[in-house]
Amino acid sequence: MTETLTQIRSLLANAEAFAAQKDWPRAIECYESVLKLRPGDANVLVQLSYVHSLFGHYRVARDYALRAAAAKPGSPQVVGELIARLRTFNEADALHECIARLPPLDQVAIPLLLAFAAQLSYLNEQERALAFLDEAKRADPRFPATLMARGQVLTYLGRFDEAEADLQGVLARAPEIAQSYWLVSRLRKQKPESNHVDAIRRQLARPGRNADEIALLANALHKELDDLGDLQGAWQALEQSCRAKRSRLNYRAEDSRILVDKLIGLPLPPRAPSFQAVDEKRVPVFIIGMHRSGTTLLEQLLDGHSEMRNAADHHCRGVIDATIAERARGMDFGAVGAGYMKGMEWRLGGERFFTDKLPSNFLNAGFICRALPQARILHMVRDPVETCFSNLRELFSDANPYSYDQLELADFYRQYQRLMAHWHEAYPGRILDVDYAALTREPEAVMRRVAAFCGLEYQAGMLELQQRSRGVATASAVQVRDKVIAREQPKWLPYEDKLRPLIEGLGL
């Protein structure tokens, strides 16, 4: 027994060392050897899932995650890692089974409460996430990590005063946490008598700040100085934020061009699929476009229809790459569509129509047309400079690495335009362009056209944004709680001189 334990410890140590060196085959070999000695070990199964993901083996990684879930681990650390894996693969049923196995929440440790809340929030189950965070706050009312997570979820739910109170608690208890300034800066328009500018500048001056912290703080400073009308200071802060964020991202504009080339070069079916009522029970409505083009606004307006459910609003680090585009040549699109519909069922009620809003799915529009002949695709179109400036001043996760440099952003936008023109030509009638400016000026007329395209009767309640209660886990979480407003002057106009590289890069 002692000899076996020693062997297992040695194999685990070697596996971790190989993984640190990105030697995935040897790391996998070591973990597999441990699994032979300890069959069904949930921790080893989770680690194998991670390593296979890093090695590019998506399906194998998913299978290991499901095997780990079936092992019903009791270790809080393993459970915390496992639920992150399950959410990665959108295995919500298995994740919910992990929740069902939990003891009463007042017996769950705070770190695990926060871990479950994070995954539920990623699935846009904000009310369920809040229940975990409420318990964590009850157990320790001043714990900064709880207050920050709770502030973020409350923001998604539109409960802005409560969110600000929690985030102010973080600033008071742990003023060094950069993300709290970024979150609180977005909750309202800052005023001369009430803002965080001086505090943010003090934090930026702290020695030892890493690039992510500088990006968050400088972006928060940009937002607050912009609110206060200090455009020069706001621009300098935005440049600092973008430089910091770009410094830690591995992005090549050439890769985006190659991806679009591959997608355009894929062979089309003999006859491009038109609308088909393949599944009368469910009709997905995909909302796509560039980030910050108004997709969340359109989704919220559709949410006002009695037959509509918003089911899959979520973010991810990327929807496709050149490898997937190449492998798509032999894809069984019917199976893909059936698998997608099956995976959506847990989210849905009795509604026939549901929206799936992931802007970057514009890369997948052709695959959606082939896999889901009954799907409607709404493509949000906004002025190029407005869209790109809004991307430039937004901090994403690592999903949009092109958005922190004016020339890279302009180049990506041109690739997006090129691909959307191809999809329209390849699948005529399957995609409806929805103009953001028209939507804000004439919301009823535009929404009547959108409803007709989707196969819905127009309902006046679609325009009543203030009545929405569902969570909005996007960068537009604050803005879309208000009525539809048409701006007299675009946000980028005061910065026109600074944005000359972007404007010229767009060919305008």
C-alpha cells in the first residue's frame, strides 16, 4: 500500500511538471497511469479533462468531465474545479446535479458558494447565483470577494443601488482590488461632487501593479473622466488601459484574416438551406454582429414578446478557429443541430421561440443555417466608427483581443464585413440585417419587421424595456434597463482627432 501511494504521488508530481512544460502527451500518460491505480478518482478525471482541453481534444476532455461528475466527488476543491469544467462544456444538467448533491447552503464553505455562484452566473442563472452569494454574505458580511461577486450579479439583475452598496463595501475594506473600481464606475454617470477619480489615480500609482490591474483601473478612470467632461484625461486613460490589456494578449490580425478566408472557402451545400420547420416545437433566433453593436438591446426588445424566451445569452473566449473551420468540411450538420436543440431544453419553458445572443456567432452563421434550417438569424448593424469606438473603450475578458489597438480593430471590422457579405450571398433570405440607428429612431417599425421575419405577431410590450426583470450579463447591463434612446451626437465624435487611425483604417 505504501509503495502504491508513493508511486501515485510520483506520477502526479510528474504529470504536473509535464503540464507546466506544456508536454501534454506525457502529462496525459502520467494521469492515465494514476487512473489505473485509482480507478474513478474524480480529481484525476478532472485533471485529464483539463489537459486534454489544452491538447485540443474537446470531446475526450468533455467525456472525462462527465466521468468526474458521475464519480460524485465530495472534496470542495475537486467540486469547484469540476463545475468549472462542466460549464465549459455547457453540461448544465450535470452541473445542476452537483448543486442538488450539496448540503444546505449554510453548511457549504464560502469558497465553494462563490464557485457555484460564478458558474450559475456564467449560465445566466442570476437569481440562483444570488442565492449562493446571499448565503456567503450572511456567513461573512464584509468578505470582499463575496461583496464584489454579489455586486456584479446585482448589476446584471438591474438592482444598481444594492450593487453599488456592496461594491462600496469592497472599496472600504480592500481598496487595492482593481476590479471593484471598474465595476462601480459603470453603475451611474459620475458627478463632480461624487466620483472615484482621485482614489483610482492613487491605486494606479501603487507600485507592482500588473497589466490586468492597470487595464481595469485605467479603464475605470477613462469612464469617470469621460462622465466629467475631461476628454483629454479620459483619452490618456483609455490609451493606458488599451496598452496594458494588449500587452498580455497573443493576437495576430493575420490569424483573423486566415480564419475568414477558410470560412469563405468552405464548400456550400448543393442547395443553400432555406427556412424549414424541422422542429415545430422550438425555433431558435440567433442574434449576431460585432460586439457593442446593439445586440443586447435587440435581445431585450424581443424578450417582451409573450412567445419568446431568452435562453443562451453568454460570453466565451472564442466561438471558432481555423482548425474547426477546416474540420467542418466533414461535419454532420444534422447531428450538430440536434445536439444543440437537446442542449437547450434545460433552459426553456413552454415558449416555442427562444433567442441565443452571442455576437461573435457571426463567424458561425453559415454553420447555423446548415445545422438548424428552422433558425432565424438577426444581424445587428451599427455605424462602423460607433461600433469600433465602443469596442475600444470596453474591457472584455480575453474574447476580443483585436479590440485594444485602433488598426487591429479596424482590420477585424473589415474581415467581419467581408464574412457577413459572404453569408448573405451564400444563404439568401436567412439573415435579417437590423440597423441600430433605425431601431433607436423608430423602434416600433423596426421591431414589427423583426417580429415578422421571426414568424411572430408584433406586440406593443416589446418596447417596454423598463418592465424586464431577467438578468443581463453583458457590458450593456446598465444601459438596456432604460427606454430606447437615439443619441443626437455619437460618443466617438469628441474624440474624432484621436481616432484618426481607426477611421482611416476603416476606409472612411
